[in-house]
Amino acid sequence: METTPDKRIVCIVGPTACHKTELSVQLALKTEGEIVSADSVQVYRGMDIGSAKPDFSERQGVLHHLLDCVSIDEADFSVSRYRTLAMRAIDDMHARGRTPIVVGGSGLYVNALTHPLGFAIPANANVRARIAAEFDHDPGAAYERLKKLDSPTAARLHPNDKKRVVRALEVAECAGRPLSSFGVDFHNEAGENAPYEPLLIGLSMDRAALYRRIERRVERMFEAGLLEEARRIYDEGYGMRLPAMQSIGYRQLFAYFAGDCTLEEARESIQRDTRRFAKRQMTWFRRDGRIRWYDVTNYDETADRLIAELTYLIRGWMKGSQYDQWNNG
């Protein structure tokens, strides 16, 4: 599909800790760009260190959108709402002649902007209330049921994410088909057009190197005050089943504050769960054949060359070069 420049965006995707932030800022500086975060934790106000939210010095003056736009106690922030907010920001960038650069590791958020999502998904308040009661009685059983009915959706949800587990079970029961078939994955039957045509740039890294980088990042988070940030949030008394409270880095420390583990065990759990999360991210993105992959294992040595290559690519894309030139070249 050929599109006009005002429907084109750039997406930089990949696992956590693979240089997406620093690379995207440099590319934004060189392409008159602004960044739209596609991170499901960075949307929450006050969850800064644990989400690796770039501070103002890291942003280097580049405008970042979809950061700090949701309260921690927001229980209903959805992919649909993210899509609405992100499209508003992107359309404004197009109107001002700026390059929209979507950056993050949330495959659902990226898909919301680059795939036709079917939001007319069946709903039934009575069924939802019954399933919610079943979840309250035995969350583990509800999650195991979801794994049998819709394993792709179960794989991306935390077992204690009541709102999303219940919703997925509601859809499976009401529609007779899994939620993942409605466009939250790479297959869609809705027949509508995607909001934008993306140039998808994927960053990959040698697994051992990525895992070492994840471990160092967690250590730096603790040095930067993650423990104190998590303690402040915990002491504010939010419900532990809120989506925000299930985020990696926070839920493990909440367990420590509750006396369920030692601090060292919480630290090790954060590192382990982040490694597992990065593996799930790569599995997700590898299925999308549109992504052009770049190995950033030796980023410090190759950054200048990579930035120059991608700057050239992005400028051509936003000027209206044929999509197939980039995807099939």
C-alpha cells in the first residue's frame, strides 16, 4: 500500500534495555522528530525509575508524548485509549511538519498504530461480573482457564491482572473465539485500514549481552532510588491488583515490603522477570515480517554509523519514498 507522508510514522521496537531510548533521541534530533512512547508503564505518573522513563537530560530537548499521562490508580487504561491519545499526538506532529517516532517495547501499543484493530469486540456485563467473581475466588484457576482458551493473550498478561484476564475470558465466552483474534495480534479480520503506514526498525542484541545489560540496568535503578520510589508508591495504599501495580520492578519490591521475600530475593526476581520479559518481547516482534532488524550488540562502537544509516532511511521514508523500497530493498 502506497501512502502519503502525512500517514507515515517511524517505529523503533525491540526488547527492553537494547538502546531504544538513546538511539531514538539521536534520530529525532537529526530528522526534526518527536517521540511517542509505546511503553505500558511509562504512561503512569510517578513510576519513573522502575519504568526506565527518560529524564529531561536524556531527552535532550526532544518532545516526548504519552509519558506521565495516566494516574497509578487508573484501572481502565486500554489499548484503545492509548491509540486515541497517540493518534492525536501524531496527527499534530504531521500538521507541524515533524517526524513521529514511536518508541517502545509494548507490542500491543505499536500494533494499535500499525494494524487495523477490531475494537467492536463483544461485551456482556453479566458475564463479566460472573467471571470477576470467579477470579476473586481463585485467580490461578481463572488464569489457567485463559491459557487454555487464549494462550497468546495469557502469555502477555500477568496472572494477577484481574481486569485484563477477566476481559479476555469474557470475550472468549461471548464471542466463541479468543481476544487475540480480534486484532490484538498480527492477524485481523475487521477489514478496516491501519491508522498509519510504519517504517518499522527493530533493535536486537546478542542474548548474553542483553541479559548482562539488563542486570546492570537493574543495579543502576537501585542506585538511582528505585527502592525509595517503590516504597513511596506502596505507602500510598493503591490496590495491589491495579494494572500499574503489576509492573516489573514494583511488584517484586511490594512483595519485599509485605514481608514475603528478602530485598536480595526481590532484586534477583526483578532481573529474572525482566530477562523473561525481554525474551517475550523478541518472540512477539520477530513474528512481524515488516520489521528491519539491526544488531546493536556493539552499539557503543557502531552508533554513529547506525544513526547515519537510519537518518537517511527515515528522511527518505517521510518524504514519500515507496514503502516497498525500504521493506524489500
